[in-house]
Amino acid sequence: MENISQCNKILRALMRGRKLSFNDAREISGSNHVSRRMKDLNERGVPVESEWVETEDSRFKIWYISKENRDLYRRESDGQSQK
């Protein structure tokens, strides 16, 4: 049950258009298993995308949902809730 609420916290941030690093998602959700939470969201049909960001001294992944996919996901979710 805890995993679901962690996923929902992350999903809310992603659906607002935020791009989340590991640290961002951990802070939002309280989960130290951010990669697993992102996989959980993907398995639920949430179109989470990712990319690697490289700076001068580090490399890290960010997760996001593109505007087009946020709109599509909202339409699909609304259609399912109306059934």
C-alpha cells in the first residue's frame, strides 16, 4: 500500500509538468527506491519518460511526462473513470 501512495505523490508532480531527478522524487515520495516507483508507474500505464543529464562533474537521470502524454493520459484516465 505504501508503494501506491509513493507512486501517486510522484505522479502528481509529473502531471504538473515537473521533471524529477532521483533526489527530487525521493523528497516528494519518501521512497529510496525511485527507479522501482517509476517502473511501477509505467506498469500502471503512465507514460513516464527519462533522459540522462550530464554536467561537468556528474551524470544523472531525470523522469518526466511530456505535455502530449500528460494530455493523453488525462483523457484516457477520464474515460476509464466514467465507465
